[in-house]
Amino acid sequence: DVYEAIYSYEATDPSDLSFDIGERVIVLKCDGDWWTGQIGDRTGLFLNNYVQKVNNIQKTVIAITPFQATEENHLSFEQSQIIYITK
């Protein structure tokens, strides 16, 4: 599931996951107050009350190659970038 940070979280331990307000976190494991999440290639623990579930995402994909948009209504992205499909 995908969650959005409603507060910034600064890691206090090497196993923690730091993030800023508005960043999207893919939750890998829910275990009490401390969840395991991933942002890009970073994975770690964070407090669950720092995020809220994003409901309009239907699917999450990871780009296997970069793409440079040539049209105004197209999306550019880098290799390994997470893309959230909403429609």
C-alpha cells in the first residue's frame, strides 16, 4: 500500500527511514507503531502516525528504462523511478 507523509521524519537510527512532508512511502510491513517502508532505493522503519493512506492509487510500477516526454501531456521519468497509476 502507498502512504503519504503528513509530517517530516528524521531518522534517529541507521535502520530508520527519513522522509519529508508529501513524500510517498510504499509500506512493506505493518508491525505495531513501527512500520517498514520504502522510498526509491531506501528502506527502513518509521512511526505509522507520520503517514496517511493514499486512496486514489490503483497500481504502483517501477520504470525499467528512462523516458523523456516529447508531448506536453506525457510523463518523463528516470530508470527505477516509482510511478503511481491513478486511472
